[in-house]
Amino acid sequence: MAGIELPHPVTGELFGSPVPPGTGWPGDPATPATPVARTARQVERLAALAGSVAELDAAVSVCRACPRLVHWRETVATEGKRASFADQPYWGRPGPGFGDRKPVILVVGLAPAANGTNRTGRMFTGDRSGDWIYAALHRAGYASEPTSTHSGDGQSLTGVRIVAAVRCAPPGNKPDPTERHTCGLWLDRDLALAAPGLRSLLALGAIAWDATLASARRLGWAVPRPRPRFTHGAQASLITPADRPIRLLGSYHVSQQNTFTGRLTQTMLDEVLARL
């Protein structure tokens, strides 16, 4: 319930749910003074003002621009906790990016899971999807650990940064078009900040693929026409205004729907990562 403080699984510090910014949660990029976007126009303005990945992550982590998503993520954090996590505080805020602040590879996911990132505060952390992507990144030499269970657990990434097309947990894992567009403005800035050193983009699923292409177009990158279609293993070449080629690859999302059914196997994922 709201107002009740519970111990963080790693540090033991007490936190309420959702976690107020700047109160000591491991990896929290924000402070109580971080500006809050409450409309799409404010998202656009604050994203443009972010001069670094750290500033961008801080602004993302306190965003309140999509009322439906704000209500859902906070309801899960206070009233809808999974029984197995009832003794833990829930982050209950948008998921900031995680990983190397000067990446050569940017991984774009769909959105935080209600009891994953929405609980832990780290992208793809605390759920079965995270088990797959971090294990694969570890096998490829990008992740320090094969698992990512909680913020503050020692996990780190080298050369890779993980973000999402939508930064809040959506009901039914289905953000609506307006929410996707609004959050795409944060993704625009992620791409712009990463572009000077970026080699490859990995889109996990069709929504992430489409969001990445839309952001690239808004930034003035050259995108093949007709628009490249998403399939597992799809590849497209994007060209930045600085004439830098950036490879875009697609993979089926690491959701349980795909991994449990065998639509996505570890071998398939490893093969895509090897092409990055």
C-alpha cells in the first residue's frame, strides 16, 4: 500500500512505493529538483535540453506526460504487486536507460514490465525477459554478469546501452499510439546523444523496430525506402546527417510468449548479437 516503506532487496534501505526521486534508490538518476514533463510538448523541450545521457535519464525517470501510464504504473506499485514481491518496494516510475553512457550498441526494447522494471527501476531487470537478454549480452562479452535481478546488484554493461520505445509499464503490455509518439521524443534524444560513437542498433520486436525508424527519420537520418520491414534477423543501414552509417538489426522480443514457445531460441538471439 502507498505510504508503507519496505526494505530494498539489496541495500536494505527503506523506500515507499513509488520511489520518490533522489531518496537513495540504487541507480536513481534523478533528484527532487529534476524537472518533470507533464505534456508531450514538455517532453520535447526537456529532451532537447538534456546535454548528456545522465541528464536525459534523470528527466525520463520522473516523466508524467501520459496519464494512463502514470496511473497504471503507480497502481501496480501500490495495489497490484505480485504476491511473490509483496515485501519489496516498487520503483513505480519510468524506466531510465541503463548501461554504457557512450555506447557503440543501443538496444531498444518495447516497454517496462509491470513487475520487472516497474519494480526494480532497471531496464529488463527482475523478470524472465531480463534473464534472456542479460544472459545473451554476457555470452557476447557486453555484460559483467549473466543475470540482472535488482538495481544495485553489480550488473554493468560495456559498449551497450538499453532503452525502450516506451518508458512506463503499459496495461496489457500495449502502449497506445499517442503514448508511443510522446515517448518517442525521449528516444529521439537517446539516438542523437549516442550517434557520434554508435555502430549498431538492436530493436527487440516490431514496436521497437518501428519506433527506432520513426526516431531516425525525425532526426533527419537517411532511412531506406520503402520502409524496412521487421522480421527476426532483419537488417537495415541508416545514415546520420554526419554521414555515419549505423546498422539496425531486429530480433524477436525476449518475451515469455516468444522464448517459452521456441519462437526465439538462445542460438537465434546469439546469432543476431554476433552481427552487432
